[in-house]
Amino acid sequence: MALLDIKGLKTHFTTDDGILQAVDGVDISINRGETLCVVGESGCGKTVTAMSILKLIAMPPGKIVAGEIIFEGRDLVPLSSSELDDIRAKEIGFIFQEPMTSLNPVLTIGEQIAESLRRHEAVTKKQALERTIEMLKLVQIPNAAGRVHHYPHQFSGGMRQRVMIAMALACRPKLVIADEPTTALDVTIQAQILDLLQDMKERFGMAVMLITHAMGVVAETAQRVVVMYAGKVVEEAPVDELFGNPRHPYTQGLIRSIPRIDLDAEHKTRLEAIGGSVPILINPTPGCRFAPRCKHAMSICAEREPRLREIAPGHRIACHLGDAQ
Amino acid sequence: MSQYILRRLMIAIPSLLGISLVLFVVLALAPGDPFGELATNPNVPPEVQAALRAKFGLDDPIYLRYLHWLAAMAQGDWGFSFVSRMNVDTLILQRLPTTLYVIGSAQLLALAIAIPVGVYAATRPYSIFDQIANTFAFIGFSLPTFFTGILFILIFSVKLDWLPFVYSTDIKATGIAWALEMIRQAIMPVMVLGLFQAASMTRFVRSAMLDVIRLDYVTTARAKGLGQAKVIVKHVMRNAMIPVVTLIALQMPAVFGGAIVTEQIFRIPGIGSLLISSILANDTPVVMAVTFVFACLVVLFNLIADVLYGWLDPRISFR
């Protein structure tokens, strides 16, 4: 049984212009101890999907209108926010995108890590502090015992993201959702943070749902990959399969848009971009949402929405192109 | 920290000097002086008048008079009120406690209303509670205190006869009866000033809370499963109060100004009504002293704001 099984999740937002279908029927499952990457361009619903799991989206205007989020056999969707509080941080940890703004500026980092421990575990203040220092050491913050009393502004971006990781892992959750944890960091720090995440995953045996739009990050870390486009899953495959044999035109486009420093000098090829932009998800047109930007679009694409179906073991796509082949 | 406060107090000296100079010059340029009414009194011969003016140095050039005032002030001599026939410092010390009692209670009332109402409204924006709170806030700061004051007197003193409308300093009672009477007569002025303050403060608390509530670190706090109450108090309020504290401290001059009006309406023998009566009586030493006390209070509250700011926000260091 999967650790987390999202089935037909629809999260919509009420806006002045109508209902925004940010996530519209997403199926994602994560097994214990695996790393799943969710990729897609900005605004495709990756973050909203992740935030929906713990109901961290603003409600209203957001609302989960359909679907199930089964975590360890229990559906999280009907739970109230206070019922979810027992799962937040304890069972599912969250690492956010912006380490510069995701820490409270007026509380010490030690306090911010310890409060999660004190909420979920029967520990004294002193034990919580010791555990916090231990976590800071694990995420390789030098002089952890002294730094624990420092405020977020006394740390660099990379160090803050380490603090965020320590915070998310303090209660040893079974699943960690990392929402673009390296996007706000510079490249050298990005690699360090990804290594650290990998290291922590091996140490604690947790599953990781890594949300990113960097295909390079996907290739390095994931076991399985889910590609999202305009609020829907368009392709899902093990990582080697996805890079070796991408089947959805959108995935193919994403992979072709990765800059290749080794090829450019010899072949002088232009970096390929996917033309057009993400559709606005208020009253979307019927049919495939990628069709307006797709090179292979057929007449059926504008009429009927493709369903996600398995084309090889563990490889699923939502495209009419596969039907014809 | 104490070094910082000391340095701030040192910096306050030149600004207070500047303020006193401006006040002195303006008052000197204004028509009338303490001996103005002597001129119209036929019993005082002109020679005596001239002798008195010369004795008190009233015909000296402005800068000399200012230096005289400053020298006396530095030695703790605040001057003499010719109208009340007593020293200005005694006069002010008599009046100041009443003003501080009324303004202090009004500010406490305003905070006691504004913080819970503003915080609760911000956690449920556009809810019925928020709409009602907003409506009352708009009404509250649209109505000037001289209007609400008179309205309160009409309702609670004239029609219902529940509360006295003249504030008295010599209550003929002792012990608990005295304390109760002190509270009873302060109810209306405190309500008038407090509700007016509470109205704008509520709006400010609400918007400060709304600014913070959507920030990333609040989502981080929610993701820890802390629960709504703890997230609001520990993470949102703690940050939202920083600008609120500044605003309240910086509003204090306006509060003192507003209190002058309220003191007039309710006949409160405070420092504000002292200012009005001394202006009308050409009692220049008192006018000078009272305005200078106001200036000192403003400087003091600015300092308090800065100290509180640094205490609330660890990113600000006292250097």
C-alpha cells in the first residue's frame, strides 16, 4: 500500500473572475521511502497540490472540491484543521521554497524548531532544546549549541534552508514535502541542500515528495517523476524511463529545454523552448489543456480530454497521441 | 541598552532647546503679556507699571528674555503665575495627575478594545463580526470628541442622571467611597477619549494583522500543527504588534491634544484646561511651561517607542 495516495484531487479557488481550477483531478501516489519528483512550469498546480495535502492553502478562497488524500489508510480531506494538526510536522513535514521569508523573524531558530517538538512529543523544554541542537548538528550547522539561540536574520539563505530542513524533520515524519527547496538558492548551495536532503532521507528512511521545475534536480534525486501541466498530471514514470523515453509532448519539450553545455559548442543548436504560455485556468476549454501549444495536436485533442492510462509498467500518460500509435 | 537610552536622552536636549526657543519666540510675538491687564487698570499708575516691567525684564530684547527663562528653568524655577498667584511648577504638578489618570485610563480602554477586536476581525476578514467591527470603527473615528462628549452628557447626565458631568477634585468622601466617586466621574471622559482612540487603533491592529497573516512564516507555523490560537498569538500578533506599538506611541501628542478638548467639555481640571485658561488670561509663564511639558512628553514617548521597537524586533539593535 502506498504511503500517500492522492486520488482525483480537485482544488479550486474562488476569484473575482470566476472559479480558478488550479488542481483539477490529480492522481499521485508515493511509496514509503521513495523520492517522487513533481515537475511542471510555474502555475501548473504543483504547490497547490502539495499544500492541499495538509490544507495549508488559504480557505477561503481555496477549496478542495473533490478527491481523496489517503495517508496511511486514512482520508485527510474530511479532517478539520485541528484534526490535521496531529499529522502536520509529526507525520508529514514541509519544507518551503523561500528560506528568507519562511522563518519567523522575531523568534530564535531554536524556539521555532523546538515548538514543533513540544507540540507533538512529550518532552521537557530542556529535552526539546537538546533535540533541537542535535537536529542542527545533523543538518551541518556549525556551532549548533551557540547558533540555536540566534535569529533567522543572522543566517544566510543556505543556512536558513538547513534550519527549515531541521524543522521539518525534527519529529521524524514519514513523508517530507519539499516545495522547490532550492529555487531561491544559488547553484552551489542548491547541490549542498539536495545532498543534505538525500542524506537525511537515507538516515530517517522517510519518503520525499520533491516539487521542482528544474529537470536537472529531477534527474539527480528522483526515483519516480510526475509531470504536471495546467492542474493535471500528464505523465508519470520511473526517472530513467522518463528521461529515456518521454512520451507526452509536454515532457519531451521540457527535456529538450534543458541547456546542454556539452552539445552546444559542437552543434550550435538553439535551446528549444515550448511556445506559448500556460492557459488561464478559469473556465478552461474542453479537451487537452496542452493542445494549443502542442506540435502534434490533432482534431480530437480539442474535443476530448485525454485520460491518464498505463502504457508500460509504471509509465502512464494522458495524451491522445498514444492512442494512434 | 542603558547606554542607548542615555544617548537618546542626550540627543533629546538639543531638540527640546529648539522647541523651547520656537515656543518662546511665538509667545513673545503674540499680543499681550502678563502685565497686559495692568495697563487697563486705572488704579495702577504708569510709573509703577513701567517699574514692574523693568523689574521683570519684560522690555528686554527677546534673546535676553529667552536666556533668562532658560537659566531659571535649568535651576528648576518654572516661573510664577500672576493669575493663579502661585509657582508654575506647583500649578502643573497639581493638574498633571488628573490628566494622566484620564488619558492613561482612556488609552488602556482603547487597547483593551482594539487589540482583541482587531485581532479577531483579522482572523475572519469580511465575516459578519469584521463588518460590524469596521462599521463601529468608522462611526467611532468620524465623530469628534466634542460631539460624543456632549452627547454622552445629554444621555447619561441630563436624561438618565447616572453620572456627574462636572469633574470635581475635592470629593467629600474618603476610602472606597472616594475611589468609587473618582471612577464614576471619570467614566464619561474616559469613554469618549478611549472609544475615539479605540476606533482608529482597531483599524490599525486589523490591517497590521492582515499584513502578517498571509506571510510565509505563518504558513510554516501552521505546517507545524501548532493550532490556530497559538499561530495567531505567537507568530502573527508578535509581529503585527511592532508597527502598532510605534503608532500608539507616536499618536500620543495627538492624544494629549484631543484631551484638551475633552477636558474643556467635562470641566476636568487637568493640564489641558490649564493651558486654555492661561492662554485666555495671557498667563505667559504657564502657557510656556505647559507647552514645554507637552513637548517633553512627546520626546519621551518617541523614546519609549524606539526602545519598545528594539525590544520587540530582534533585527533592530541598539547601537
